[in-house]
Amino acid sequence: MKGSYGPAIVISVALHALLIAVLTFGWEAEHKRELKPMPKFVQAKLVQLESKSDKPKAPPKVDLREKRRQQELERQRRAEAEKKRKAAAERKKKQEAEKKRKAEAARKKREAEEKARKEKERKERLEQERKSAFEDALEDEEALQEASDDSAAVMSVAQAIQQRIEAVWSRPPSARNGMVVEVQINFVPTGRVIASTITKGSGNAAVDRSVLTAVKKVEVFPEVAEVAREEPSLFERQIRTTKLIFRVEGLRQ
């Protein structure tokens, strides 16, 4: 009896062990599926491998003639540019010199014109002054001549008046030689006396009155009327009011 249970127990244990193993393996597999690791990226580089059979390339050949030609062209270009620059600078220099020359010529012309204008004005001023001086001198001469003529005419009329008065003047007995009487006489253009006044007495009333009496006796003076008619301005200036001086002379004492 005991011998028949032995194999069954062994099989049972083996099956249980197999089941446990299967369950354990499945759980680990499931767990491993859920926790997948992050993929790792690998940076790849392209590496060009040189063939050992390739030989190093030789440097390109330089054409010396072409290089010299290019250098010559560059030299010519620079020379032409420099030539143009110098030509432009020379033109600018000439233009500035011409501008300066014209400005200087214009300045000198203005100065010459201003000098000529001032000289003309100076000459005109001198000529005007000369003419003015000549005219003034001529006027003065004419005035002097006129004054001289007027003075002569006035003196002539004054002498005529005085002679007419003295002709009728009767000296009083109290008169003495050397007595002087100054009389102012006022005329109208007809030559008539309208007033006579003693402006400076002789100190003797009788002598003074005698002179006034003589003036009234004459009364009208034709010489005065003639001047008033021919030269009214002279009459107004110097004869309308005339002063005369009478002296007592020639008396036997």
C-alpha cells in the first residue's frame, strides 16, 4: 500500500513545482513587459575612409604669363585712376584759382569805382564850393556896391535935407558956437515931414526949438519924394526916419 503512493506523491510534487515555476516565470515576464527600458540612441558619424590606393593631389599649376598680364592690367588701372585723380585735382585747383582771380578783380574794380566816385564827389564838392564862394563874393561885392550906392544916395538926400533946413534956420541970441542938436525927422513918401523930435539937445532950449521951427518951415522935401518914388525900399530902410545933426558955427561972439 505504501509502495503504491510513492510515485503518486513524487508526481504531485513535481507538478506543483512545475506550476510554481510557470507562475513565477509568467509574473516576471509580465513585469518585464510593463517596465520597458528607454531606448538608447547612438550618434553615428560618417567616416570616409581614404583609399590607400589614392595618391595626394598635386597643386594646380599657375600660368605666370596670365598672372603677369593681370598684374599689368591692375597696374594700368591704378595708374589711370591716379591720373584721373590728379587731373581732377588740377582742374579743381585751376577753378579755385580762377574764382579767386575773378573775386580779386571784382574787388579791385569795386575799389576803383568807389575811389572814382569819391574823387568825382570831391571835385564836384570843390567846384560847388568854388562856385558858392564866387557867388558869395559876387553877392558880397554887389551888396557892398549896393550899400555903397545906397549910402551915397542916402548921404546925398541927407545933405539936401540939412541944407534946406539950415537955409531957414534962425539961431537965437543965446546960441553959442559949438552947440550941437540931434534931430529925428519922419517922412512920408511924398517927402512931407510928419514928425520931428530932438533926440539929443544942445543944452539950450531956445536953440533946440529953433531947429524944430526950421524943419517945419521947409515941411516938404522933393529929394525925399524922388527917392521914395524911384527906390521905395531904400526910402523905407534909411530915409523914412532920418537923423540929422545941426551945429552952431560962424557966430560972432
